[in-house]
Amino acid sequence: MKRQRFRRTPQRLAIMKFLDNHPSHPSAEDVYDAVKKQFATLFLATVYNTLEALRERGEIVEVGFDPAKKRFDTVTVSHHHLICLGCKKILDIPEKFNPVLTGDEKKGFRVIRSRVEFYGLCPQCQSQSPQT
């Protein structure tokens, strides 16, 4: 399948600029809400299409655990995440954290890249919820 040419329209450039300036793993809706202030005629479909095109080009990666609300990351090198189950915040863990699999654990796979996600509660959500 031939990849379509990615036209860099003012709206798409604004979406890309937003992503570059907001490394907080925004959702399509977050991007839309921010860029809509600059482009009143922006459609949510334009944001989704732009994000999908950037993902296909390898310029962003999809992260997160909620299939109903995809989140995006401009850091495309292998790294891991801490994900808060309370507020849904996603934080990067540096690449130097490297889980190692033994030969038996690999089960014959040649590992190309990995992504580990740790789920829990961030300090703010811990302070708001009763301890169990």
C-alpha cells in the first residue's frame, strides 16, 4: 500500500508544534482543544488523521491503556512508562531502565524493542484516596 504524501498545512503544523511542546502524552481531544483556539475551523477528524499519519511515519507512538482514549508520545526511542490509574497521568521512565530476559524467558524470540508499563497511583492521587 502506497503511503500518501503528508501535506504540512498550517493546522497540521500547529498540531505538530503542540505535540513537541507538550510531552505529557496528550490525547487527540487534548490536542484538538488546544489547537482549536488557534484554528476555529479545525475538525477533530483532522486531528485524528494527522496523529495517525504521524504515527505511520514513526514520528509519534501511541501509548496508554485506555482504548477509548488513545494517547501519543513524541519520544519514539525505546522507553517505559509509569501510568496513574487515578488521574491517567503518564510519565516516562528513562531508557537506562532495561528489563532483561533470559534465554528461556525469550522462548526463541529475538527481542527488537520493549515497552514496560507500570500501573499505580501518583503521589497526588495517593494523597486523595484512603489507604487500604
